[in-house]
Amino acid sequence: MEDTEYMNQLDGMNGISDEKLLQRFQEAIRIQNEIKHVKGCPICAFDQAQNKAYLEYPDGRIEYAEG
């Protein structure tokens, strides 16, 4: 078997386009953030304007990472 013909289970995406895969990934993150909010856990995010990571707590408080 030639290398160009070989595909393992992880090589294919079962016909899912990159755009659709990205949409599913973004939706999964949104759902996970909602779950964290309901449970009272902070959500990790990134502020591009300040170029820093931060935690956003359910009460709206934001704490930037040090370093």
C-alpha cells in the first residue's frame, strides 16, 4: 500500500468541512462557558487589546493573569 492511499481513522473528517468543524468547536466552547457560568466557575478568556489572559467570574469581576 502506498503512503498516499493510507488513511487511519483520524485522517478523515467524515465529510465535515473545515468551516462546519470550526462552527461546532465554537459552539462547544460557548456551551461549556454557559455551564461554567451556571456552576459559578470563572471563565478563562483573552483580551486582545491588552494582550493578556484573564478570568471572568459570574459576578462580572475580571482578574488579569500576572506575568
